[in-house]
Amino acid sequence: MSDFFNFRSMVAPMILKLFFAILFFGVVGLGAYMTVNPMATGTPPWVGVMVILFGWVPIRVVFELAMLNFSIHSELVKISNKP
């Protein structure tokens, strides 16, 4: 608990992973909705399939770029703790 209050453990990566999971399942759900109900969305069913297959890719790239800062930080901490 002291690591949390001394800012040695990062909370933001956990929050980013949670947001990624929410957005991922949201995109898959949207694609499934577009595939099942093409008349409601006004798109052909193949668009929903494409959203399911490729909609998560830009989300993944953005979150990887955000997480890159935290992984660089953890590697620098490992280097600085070496004797």
C-alpha cells in the first residue's frame, strides 16, 4: 500500500487496460449489431463483419502507444536499480 501512496506503482496502465477492454468489446458488439441488423444501421452485413475483424486495430495501436511510455519507465527503473 505504501508503493501506491509513494507513487511507485502506476495506476494509469490498469485504467488504460480497462478502457481498452471496454472499447474492444464495444467495437465487437457494434460489429455484431451491424451484421445482425443491417436494415437498422443502413449498412450491408459485410460492413459489420469488417468492423469486427478490423475495428479493434486502431484502438490497439493507440493504446499500445499510450502504454509504451509506461513500459519505457519500468525498464528505466530496472536499469537504475542495478548495482
